[in-house]
Amino acid sequence: MKRALKYLTILGFNFIALISLLILWTDPLELRFNELVRPIEVLKLISLSIILLIAIRIQITFFRERKINNIKKRIRLSTALTILFSSYFYVTYTIKTVENRVIFKQSRKNVMSKVEITNSLALGSKAKNLTHQEYTFITQAGWFPEIPSNATQISYEYKYDGFLPDYSLTIEYLLPKNENIEEFNIHDNDFFKSLTVNEINDKKYVKYIEGEQ
């Protein structure tokens, strides 16, 4: 029983360490545009812990067959196995933590300062005068479409219903006058998507709309 508790302690510390990294990298911007990120990642970590429990159980059987009775050696090998299986999450979470909390910390705060909550439908948000980098932070966290890298003065408004599939996304931005971009208008049953372009002085004003109703 005591040995079993030692193995469970290894898994417990591993789970807590990964959960701590998860909480660190999911900053307010990430949570605003990816509301399910924490529940989904927690499910992944629970699944990982179950797999590790099975792997350690197989490892214990191997120890018994090879008559490896040194408990310290068993614990070291089990710890190494746990870290090996968890390495993808440690690396991924650490990189995201450094990016969100250190490298781009101030830039991501600037984005959040521009985001406003809307009440047109049940839920939604909007922002004005975003830079392309700021808009990219949003697309990385959520599902918003990519736009040309030379886009400026980017604005968006996203409205959706929490229970029904109704949603509407409008993105507006400026491009250089010589930028080639084609208009389109798509309507498929309840889904619609369109892009219009107008020239304003030496710029192209682009308006993209999509939604479902």
C-alpha cells in the first residue's frame, strides 16, 4: 500500500505541475477568445494520468519479473517514465507561458484594453484600431479568419448566442491601394460570408462579414 501511494504521489505532483502551467499560460486574452481551453486541456491531462497509471502498472509487473526490488530505483524509473510521457505538455505549456506572460505580456494587455463586451445577442465582443500583431493574438486564441499582414486599423465585432448557433462576425480594415483582393458573396442555407472592397483616398477599405442564423 505504501509503495502504491508513492507511485500515486508521482502522478499527483505531475498533474499539479501541469495544471499550474496551464493556468499560467491561459491569460485573460486566451480565455476571452477560447473559453473551453481550460476544460479541454484538463481532460487531456486526466487522460494522460490514466495512461501513466497503466504504464506504471506495467512497469511494476516488469520490475517483479526481473526481480528489481530496490524501491529507490523503481521510483526513479517511474518518475523518468512520467516525465517522458508528459514532456510534450511540459514543453508546449512552458513555451506558451513564456510567450503569453513574458515576451508578449504587454502587447496582449494592450489588446485586452481595446476589447469591449457587446450585448447585441447573448454574448460577444468588439475592438477597434487593432494592429495586425494584436489581431493575430486573437486568431491564435480563437477561430477568427486570417487577414493580410499589411492590414491596418483593424476592427471587429463578434456577436453570438450562447445556446443557439446564431452568430455574426464583422471585420473591417485598411489595405494599401495596390493590394490585390477580390470581393465575394456566399450564401449557403443559413450560412453567409461576404467580402467587399471600397477605395478611400490612397487606401482600400475592406469589410468582411460571416455568420449563421
